[in-house]
Amino acid sequence: MAIKHYLQFSDFTLDEYEYVIARTHLIKRKFKNYEQHWSLLDRTLVMVFEKNSTRTRLSFEAGMHQLGGAAIYLNTRDSQLGRGEPVEDAGQVMSRMCDVIMIRTFGQDIIERFAANSRVPVINGLTNEHHPCQVLADVFTFIEQRGSIAGKTVTWVGDANNMLYSWLQAAEVFGFHLNVSTPKGYDLDPTLVTADSRHYTLFDSPSDACQGAHLVTTDVWTSMGYEAENNARLAAFDGWIVDQAKMARAQPDALFMHCLPAHRGEEVSAEVIDGPQSVVWDEAENRLHVQKALLEYLVLGKLTS
């Protein structure tokens, strides 16, 4: 079959996501029951990191081993990419030595150039513009906890970062509505918004954005690469903390999610992230399971067993 990449959330259709989610349920159940699932026996994943990681590396590396394959870790400090090798050349070489590649890098253009020169599927483990694997895990977590996300309301409180742009694409694919509240100066870049405006609403007030939501989610106020802006962001984001008052405006059974790591007392209160509505630990674990289903689908296509 033709090479399929996963560079942003909109790369898959709803039908493909429904398949991946069904496989995730199966793979997670087998994992919990200690049942072997070696669908990628003798296959190799290469993981290329230009940004630091905990959850992305652990989930992909452990996941590939659990599928019966092998995972190789590379970063720019110990590979030729860090010495100026063209991305196009790296894509040509690496893809001749493995079955699938995951990249965590800076600009989306880097991963797109790499994929254009790859003989094997390429997965976006995070770029400045998109974080599709995390949002896939979040959507799966909601479905696992509450059923279909279609027609529901998801609230984003925070800056317009890679998570938000992936959530916007997810809203269009899955048919839910996204309430967005960003501080002034940290709002959406129109050039990165691909979703139809019918799928999202902008709010000046983060509290108003939480009204009636089935899911409230946020992220750190200072993402990787923006550390120099930390003090300015702390001032600009005053009032954007997801606290109990904001969660009280959501649905009574609303969930809270955070892609982690979290800063209690900044973007979220301890009472919320450690409270009964928080599913952040299930959400973090589900990175492992959805990425196993994703790897399997990209390498093997749809399976019937």
C-alpha cells in the first residue's frame, strides 16, 4: 500500500480513527491481561529527538517493544543531524534501515521535508505547530470514559500552541465543538487554523468558555522553546488557571485533562488536577496504547484479528 504518514491530526479520516480507536481498545485490554500482542515482530522504529521528552520517548519505546519490535533512540547531540546533515538526506538514509520513524522536532516544515524523502511512515511526536499523538490519546481517553465525543463540547484554556491546533483539527474530524479562551497576545494564528469556524468558538473569558463543557483541558503556560517569555506569560495568563470555580461551570461529570508536565498553581490548581474529575494519569498511559495501534496501522494497514 502507499506510504501513510501521520504528521498532523487531519491526516486521518474519521473511518481511520475509528479503526485505530477500536484497535487501541483491543491492544490495551490484552496489555492489561498480560496477553502477548506481537504484531510488529522484527520491525524497527527509529525515534529522532530534537526536543526533550519523557512521555513521548517512553510510550513509543515501550510500545514498540510490547509489539515485538525494536526501538532505536537518536538525538541531535549524537547524530549527524546535529552537525548539519540535510533533513532530506537523513530521511533517505534512515528510512532504508527501519520500518517506521517518529520525530520530535521544532518546525512542522522539518518533519514534512523528512517525510517527503522517507520510504517508510513518519509520525509526528511533536512539533511547534502540532501534537497529534497527544490529542489522539486525549480523544481516546474521553471515549473510554464517557463514550462518543461527537456533539460534545471541549474547552481549551491557555495559549494557542501545538495542542490547540491539533484539538481544532480533531473537532472537525470527530464532530465536536471546541470552546477556546486564550489571553490577549497569545491567540490563534489564522494561518495555522484549518478547521471550519463552525467547530469552534472564541471566548475572552476562560470561565465563560467552561460553561457546559464535557471536557476542560489546558497546558503549561510556557512551552518548550519559550522559556525566555516565562515572566511575561505569567503576567498575561493571570486568571487563566483552571480551578474549581471554572470546573463548576462545566457539566457535573466533566473531565479534566492536561498533557503534562503540569505546574500546580499556574495553569491548573492542585484541587482540580488531583481531584475526582481529573483523568490525567489515564490520559498519560493511553499515549502508550494509542501509539501502539497507530504504529501497527501505519506499518501493516488494517488488520482483521
